[in-house]
Amino acid sequence: MGSTEFIYFDIDDTLLDHMQAQKAALVSVHQSFPCLRDIELAQFQSVYKKINSGLWHRYSLGEIDRMYLEKHRFEDTFTALRIECAPLKDIVRFYMDDYRNHWRWIDGAHEALQELSKHYEMGFITNGFSETQKRKAADFDLYRFSDKIIISEDVGYLKPSPEIFHHAAETAGFTGDRILYVGDSYTSDVQGGKSAGWNVAWFTPAPIQENMNEADFVFKEFKELIGYLK
């Protein structure tokens, strides 16, 4: 990767463990609201995850707005489970507050940022809501590494749309062939980055074999990425 001069990192499930935080917050919701008493935790988490994923896809296509997504990921979950939970706004607020309590670094990610920032300029690209992602950046001091934090809600496009990558390249001041993008999602990060003409390092503990050759580098521990770039 001798041509790399700038590294962009995805945030959720690349640097910070979003999935674990979501899972833990749903445990708290399940324990705190009596309407879920007769629903098994695993079923609640599974239904929520499926519905939330579908809504984010619709949001990425511009079919629904943020307010609809935030409301319906719980409302539609409760409908699917055939239960009534109210007031809905209290559950939505409770979930978001608790979700923030469970943010953690992915193993090795902080150390990788510290080491690689000695050799490369860097920035961050993330799908998500602006104030939530900015709070993550502040809480985990990502601004120490870069002020180039590209958030989909601010840009108006979500990964894998090429527009968000083109905006990020302009912000970095480098052409795509000089940028390495590090992310965990095959669709949003690998396909999105490659379609924008970037080099891509795919962080995944379980790569899809037939898709591995689409990324320039595949790794499951950050020490592998450090070794590859140094």
C-alpha cells in the first residue's frame, strides 16, 4: 500500500463496538419495560435487529426520514411481537440514553489509531445521526487524530453512495488512489470504497470467501493492519 497517504476509518463496528452496545441497550429496555415481560430477550433482539436493518435501508434510499426511523424501529418491533408498549417516546429516549452507556473500543482499534497517526493523515466516515456520531467522536477523542469527520446526515448521503466518498476525498485533499478506507461492512465500506476508486482494507472476523478479492487487504485484528501498512 505504498501509494497510501491518507486513511479514512469507519466508526461503528470498526473502531467502536456498535453491535455490542445495541445488544446491551436492548437488554436494558427488555428489563425495564413490563410490556416485554412475556417476550424472550433473544426474540426481542432478533425482531428489532431485522426491522431496524430494513428501516435503515429504506432511510438510505430516501424513502423515510430520520423521525420515522427512530419511531418505527420500536413501534414496528412491538407490532411484530403483538404487544403494546407505551409511551413510545419514553422507550426511544431510554434506549438512546442507555446505548451511549455501552460504547467501547473494538480491541486494538485505539492502539492502531495512535500508531498509524504517526505516519498517515487520517479521518473518519460514518453513517448515522449527526449528534450521536459527534458525541462518539468527542467521548473517544477522535478529534485528537483528525477534524475530518464525515457524517452521512450532515452530507445528505449514506455509504455506499459514491457522493459521500467524493465529498470525503475533497475534504481530505487527496485523490481516491491515495486514500485507504478501513471498514467492516462489505456493502457500505468495501463496495462503497472500491466504487469510489479507493483502496479498501476490510475488517472482518468472518470474511465472505467469494468477496475477499474485492478488498485490497482483509484483516481480523488491528495489529495485522499496522503490520501491513508499516
